[in-house]
Amino acid sequence: MAVDFDKLIKQIVVPLVVSPDDVHVKTLSDEDGLVHVQLLVNEADLGRVIGKGGKIASAIRTIVYAGASKEGKRVHLDIDAY
């Protein structure tokens, strides 16, 4: 069963933010075992998603990497505001 990275990331991030309707996850490419995913959040929520010292962003990446490793893939997650 393939991991749906968009859905996984959204389930993790939506409870953290004030503006859940502004959370957008896009899979930009899926080539040669490397999946490039972009997470876009409201600028006011960026600090909530990154966390103090990047701890929350690191935890999100760890969960996503674990899901990807089950499929033998690697994931590059970009977190941006718009």
C-alpha cells in the first residue's frame, strides 16, 4: 500500500495551525525513489509548524521519512509560507 504523503502531512499539520484552510501540500515530483513535497501554510502559522529551534519541523520530517522508507523511497519536504 502506497503512502499518501499529501494526506499524511496534512493530518499532522492541520491541528497545529490557526488557519487550517490555508494548509496546502503538493507533491512536486516523484522520480527515481525521491519524492519532493512542498508544504504551504499561512505566514502567521509558519512559526507554529517550524517550532522553536525547528523541533516540530524535524518531527514532521521524521514521520514522513519513516513512511517513505517503508516503500524504499526518500522524501524532501519543503515548508514555506505564502
